[in-house]
Amino acid sequence: MTLWMVRAGKYGEWENLALEKNMAILGWVKTPDLTNVQTREQLREILNKAYPDEKNRALINFESQIWPFIRVMEKGDLVAMPLKSRSAIAFGIIDGPYIYRTDLPENSRHTRKVNWFKEIPRDKFDQDLLYSLGAFMTVCRIHRNDAEDRIKALLEGKPLPVKKRGTGKQPEEEIESEDLPVPIEEMATDEIRKFISRKFRGHELTRLVGAILEAQEYTTNISPPGADGGVDIIAGKGPLGFDHPRLVVQVKSSDSPCDVKIVRELQGVMKNFQAEHGLLVSWGGYSGTVPKETATKFFEIRLWNADDLIQMIQTYYDKIPDEIKAELPLKRIWILVPEEE
């Protein structure tokens, strides 16, 4: 079994389409139909014409990702897709050859059929696997440190085998995730996510969300641990919280994604409390139908997943109470942004 990583756009813009249509998507919108390309030389010639202003190094990079997608990946191979909409990685089995789909939007026509079958939260992976899956590439093979067997065990619910460093011979001319710059920002976010997952479970996560809202100058009332009647936090503006906007919040600390039922429950709670706005914080993210359900409720409901929560913590960290800072010690650093091909 060969394990590949295929991203769904820099910002995850294709991931819902990929999951709904059961396929992996390659970008490179200027590249035409590659169905009849049989050699890397043919591919290079097409890329030279499609991207005449790119440097040779960039074209080699493009080729090293596009060629495996159209010709090297085989039916039965495992593919991983890091998700942006929630803190998880989707896994599927390649189930067909390269197809150029003219029925799809222009930026998502290069496809492979994939049967997506499972999502695993990011905090279940060893850090070295997250390094590989966080590579600055759209397509690459993941196999060093016995990654294929370890991820297969994780998917089957078995104990992770001991990793063997440096295993796996790199195919000729193939750029592998381990050869690329380390994604420092993503690494840092993964570390913060794991720490919060350990230290702020259950009601503690609600307390953390409450601290962020207070930093946003809301006056909050946090429900005590236990049954909460469908609302974890009530918040309003003004010294007593009587002013508008008024907000009700539900916080879910489970690793499982929330479904549309929870969104509808939140709408009912909003009516009961005469609140104009609702906030649903789900550490495990959301199932595929939730974004569609909330798309027409932009001025009523907001959804935060784990990454959204971490971003809010980073934005308002200076204003949150010292008690929370002591439990969640963070430090800002400056790093050089890697050059993107």
C-alpha cells in the first residue's frame, strides 16, 4: 500500500467538493487535459507552454507533483487529505484513473476517483506524521519512518507500531514531504491544539471560550458543570450584559464532529433566550451538512472549530485573564515565511 497526501487547495477551498463527489482534486488551472500524457517529457513540454514565465525550478516542482497524480498513483493506494474546515485528516482509497472533468469548475477539473471512508482528528497522530502531512506541497508521497504501516494501524484501530526512522527508499526524482521546509506555523498550531485537548476538556473548554468573549468586551454568564439546558454561555454587551448584541453559546469538547441537529438546537435556544446571535464551538469540527445549513444564517450563527478557537486565543491572548494565561502559556515569535513555488 502506497500512502499519498493530496491537499484540497491552499485554504481548503475544494475539500467539500472532493468529499461530496468522492474524488481528489489537483489545481494548476492553466494546465489543460492531461489524459493523453504518457511521459514526463510530454508533461514538461505542456508545463513550459502553460507557465512560460515560471523559473525552471518551479516547473520541476510542478512536474514532480502532477506526474504522480496522473500516472503513478494506483487503484487501491491510500490517500490523505488534511482538512481546513476542521482539525482532522480525511482518508480514502484511490478507485480510478486520472480524469479531466469538464463538468466541474475550472480550478478543479484534474481529478482522481477516491472513496473517502474515515476522518481522524489531528491530535491522534504522532508529531513526525503531522510534519509529513503538513508539507508545503499539493501532492507528495508519505512513507518515511514507517508512515504507511503506522497510519494503516491507526485507521484499523490497532496499537501504533514502533516507528523505524529513515525507512523507505525515495523514488527517483520524486519530491517527498520530508525533503521540504518544516511547516513551523502548522507545527505550532498542532502543539497548541494537543495541549488544549488535554488541559481544557469538558467544562474547562467552556471556561476558555468565556474568557475569549470577555476579552471581546462581553459580559458573560457561564453555566456550571453538568446539565446546562442547551446553553453553556450567555453573553451581552454593557456592564451588566443587558445591551445588544446578545449571544448564546454552546461548546462541544468532543473529538466527534457536530451534526446539523446541534445547529437546530442552538436556534431553539436563541429563541428561548431572545438572543439575536448564536455561537457554536465544536472542537471536533462539523459534519458536511452543517456549513450548508448555516450558509443562509450568516447574520445569526457563527461556527468555531478547533483552529478558529486557537486563532481567537492568539488574537485576544493579551486581554484574557492571567489565570488562563498561566494554564495556557503562549509566546509570540517571528519567523521567515518560506518562499512558495
